[in-house]
Amino acid sequence: MLSRILFYLGYRKNAGQVSWLQYINPDGSKGPLVPENAEIGDGAYLEPGAVVWPGTKVLGNQRVKNGDILLSERTIARLD
């Protein structure tokens, strides 16, 4: 299911392709791939299994956990 979500995020109608970048957490550990148009605040920690939606703003003190799908600054869908 996660691969379907990532495919959908990678291509949106009338928006074309979204470029993805490897996120590196403040402690040097690898986070997930994030869309380049997402705003990731300094100090944000993204676990490797998290998904950040294109155009989303992640606050600097925010921790996004494995299985979380960050849809907007205040909306998180959780896959448990």
C-alpha cells in the first residue's frame, strides 16, 4: 500500500512529476525521501518509514513516526 501512496504522491494531475530528496535527520540518521517542495524545519526528526506529502510544512520541533503520513502541517494519517 505504501508504494501506491508514493506513486500517487509522485504524480498529480496537472502538476507533473515531483522531485524527491533523501532527508537526513539532525542526528545524522537517514529519514525518508521527501518531496523537494516540502518545507522541513531545522530540528525536525523524520523516521525512515514516514511519508511527507508534497507542499507540506514540517515544524522544527516535530517528530514524524514510522507509518505516519503527513498530509499538512496539522493533519497526520497513521498506518498502524
